[in-house]
Amino acid sequence: MSGKTILVTGGAGYIGSHVVRQLAEANENVVVLDNLSTGFRQAVLHGELVVGDTGDAACLDGIFSRYSIDTVMHFAAHTVVPESVANPLKYYRNNTCASRVLIERAQQAGVRYFVFSSTAAVYGIPPGGIASEESPTVPINPYGSSKLMTEWMLRDVAAASPMRYVALRYFNVAGSDPQGRIGQSTPNATLLTKVACEVAVGKRERLLIYGTDYPTPDGTGVRDYIHVEDLADAHLKALEYLRRGGESVVLNCGYGRGYSVREVIAAVERVAGTKLATEEAPRRPGDPPVLIAEATKIRSTLGWTPRFDDLDAIVESALGWERKLAAGTWAS
Ligand code: UD1
């Protein structure tokens, strides 16, 4: 333990809550800032929860004055690609403008390390569907643009100050805490694995397959699905890396393998032992056909080794969580 406190924005959300749990298991001090717009109070298993906005300078200054914070982990964001196409300014306000305020107040408070939740959406449509950290960043939706601008702010602030950062470009996050304490709990969720599991437990009637005419082997979109527990671990490894003097860096977080929508459906059917009702639908706005990580740099830079690189294991934990939600044993 460093004796310092880590500020986790969005720590009541899906990915943030898993990281908070792992930080506590590693004996780190944590304070969570979350406006509970999509997060849940009961998902914060450790540390104080401050209910507030990331873009609220006074709220941030209050936190920085009460705690001795040397690290910020910034998860709070809007994340739904088609929503960002329909309502771009919502995304720029929260993901870009609020991040600017956070970075400013963090810098003023002398924060040394910043771990940022970026996204594979910054790549747009990479050649061959595979993106390395050196691939051009040409987002095809406002969500990707809103996150890329925050990456640029961090790059420029790190060049002008002692602050160092790791930006983690997430591919498709799925699954839940293997011990079933927390999971993906968003109402009206849009994530494929979540929606498919909701169909499996009878919470939704059917799954819409958005696009069957993509230039992919079965015509449906292909993504690189990463277990949330491995992704959370990457944040702890990023922190260790920064603490041992690592330079600012941008890293992909994926396994380097793609699965189509139909393959994910088949995995959910296999694990749940039930057939899912599906319906073919038009392509969703803002969706690239294929998005797979070139995923070697994170291993060599952070010494990160995934432990749950298995689609059925991912689905099993996601389904377990969905059953728990359906049973009403976790009030969401
Ligand atoms: C997800 C993340 C996004 C991140 C991106 C990285 C969320 C809400 N989205 O977006 O932040 O930048 O990964 O790749 O966290 N699909 C269906 N039917 C459905 C839902 C999805 O066919 O009901 C298809 C989509 O068209 C797509 C694939 O499944 O081809 C994955 O979609 P989804 O799970 O929504 O994730 P992304 O849009 O890729």
C-alpha cells in the first residue's frame, strides 16, 4: 500500500466497480466519484462513494483537499456507440469536457499518475479489422472522437507536467466478477453479451442481430471480447507500471481474437443450454464490421497475462450474473 488514495471516477459502474474491488483486495485506498447516472451505490464494495459529476470542479477540489490523492483512474463516461451518433454533444460534454476539468483539477492537486479508460472505437475501421496502438486513429462515431480528444489532452498535459498516464483502449468488455458479487447491471443494456444473456434468462423476448451483410465470414460483426476481470487487472498492472517509473503509454486491451455476433449467440446457447430467439435487423449506426486488438504490447509493457481468455468462461460469468439479477437477489 502506498499510503496515498486513488480517485476512481465511475467506480460505481460496470468496469470501475470491478477495479475498485481488485484495488481493495490489493490493499489500496480508494475514493469513488460517481453521479450514479448508470452506476449503482451497492456496486461500490470498498471506499467512500462521493456522488457527484466528474466535471464539477468544486466537488473535485473538495475530494482533492480531503484525501491525499496521487492517482486518478477515470472510468466515468457515456459508452454507447449508437447513442453517441444520435446525441453527440452528450458525449462531448461528459467524455471530453468533463475529462478536461478532471485533468485540470488533478494536475493542480499534484496527481502523478492517471489511468484512463479509452476505447478501441478510436481506430474506426482499421485495415484488416486489426488495430495496433500504431494504427491510425480515425473514429467513425462521436463516442470514439470524444475519447480520443481526452487521450490527446493527457498526452499534452503529460508533456508539459510531471504527470504520467496509461490510456487503456478497451475492446469489448464482457463477463462479471467470478464470485458473483458485482456485474453488468445497466437497465436497457445494449452490450451484445448482456442482451444475449437477458434473452437466455427470459428477461427479453429476442435478440436483434444488427447487420448480416458485413464482409465477415458469417456476415455479422466481429469483436474482440475481453473478460472484465482481466481488464480490471490490467488497471492494477498499469498502476504498478507507473509507480515503477514507466513512461506514459497507450495500450490495447483485448485478447487478439475476434468472435462474430453469431458465434457469441452460439456460446450463450451452449452455456445456457437453451436456444435464443433472434431476429435479423439492419446495421446499427456507427458500428465497424470488425474490431480486433493487436494485443502484444500490453503484455510486454505491463507484464499482464489474461486469466479468463475463453468465450465460454466469459459467457458463464455473464449468465451467472444475469440469473442473479433475474432472481432479485441484487437490487438494481
Ligand atoms: C462496445 C462498447 C464501446 C467500445 C466498443 C469497443 C459499451 C456499451 N460499448 O461497443 O464502448 O468502444 O465495445 O469495440 O460498453 N449487437 C447485436 N445485437 C445487439 C447488440 C449488439 O447484433 O443487441 C452487435 C453489434 O452490432 C456489434 C456487436 O454485437 O457488431 C457488439 O456490440 P456491442 O456489444 O453493443 O458493443 P460495441 O458497439 O462494439
